[in-house]
Amino acid sequence: MTYKSNLSFALRRNDVVETAPPISSLIQRWPALFTNEQICLEFKRIVGKDLQQEFYSALDDHRTCLMEIFKAKRGNVGEHLAQLLQQMQSLDPTEKRTVALRGLPHLLGDNPTEFFKSSSDGDESFGQMDVGILLVNPEDEEMNSTCLVFVPILTSPHLEL
């Protein structure tokens, strides 16, 4: 798959730059490109950096400041953020990252159920999202806006251009 993706890179780049198709069209035309592994490889081809390492590094850089802001918030938003902070049981970096990400929509005034989409592996419920984070969970796990999910199969930032 990687070899074929490398060969077709110039064609895909031209397709995206020249025609600027919606994400749904790209998914139909290049479906194998939208796996977690291929998204990371494509990012590395374009930017020359590891996507997950860059994302987690930036999140870790801002996490402490975000937690302080979460603790300082009052009112309804502060209550939601306090519930998330109370669920943090350890110093595990994944748990801290999860709390930071789960608190963002509350802090930004967005609806968490619209910002985070949870689906089973293979479900394409993200097709209607403009901006958000897709968590792909095992089929038997359910996610809600106040619970923390620590081990999704896949976490994907999603941005519809």
C-alpha cells in the first residue's frame, strides 16, 4: 500500500491542489488513503514530520495551561470542566491528554456531542462534520460527552475544507 501511495502522490497532490474537491470525494476516489497509518504517512510526505508525534507534543505543551484554565472557569462551563477533571485518576499522559481534549469544546462554547463523534470501526459518521475529532471505538463501547475514553482504536482530527 505504501509503495502504491508513493507512486500516486503526484497525481493525488495535483487532484487536491487543482480541483480542491470536498473530503467526501477524496474518500470515494482514494479510500485506502484514509486509514490512520496512511494519513500519518501522507502527512509525513507533505510536511516531513510525524503527525502523531507533532500532535501529542503540541498537546503536551499546552495541556498544563489548559488544565489551569479548566480549574479557573466558573458557571455551567466550569461545572462540566470540573466533572472531567474529577474523572482523572492518575498521572498517565494519555489520561491527561484525554481530559484536555474532552474539555476543549466546553471551553470554546461548542457542543461536545457535535465536536466529538464516536463510531464503531468502519462507520463513516464523520462525513457530516466540519471540524472535530473522530474517536473510533470497539463496537461494544459507547461514549458520551462526560465520560473519558482512553483507548479508542483510532483518534482522527477532522477538518472539512
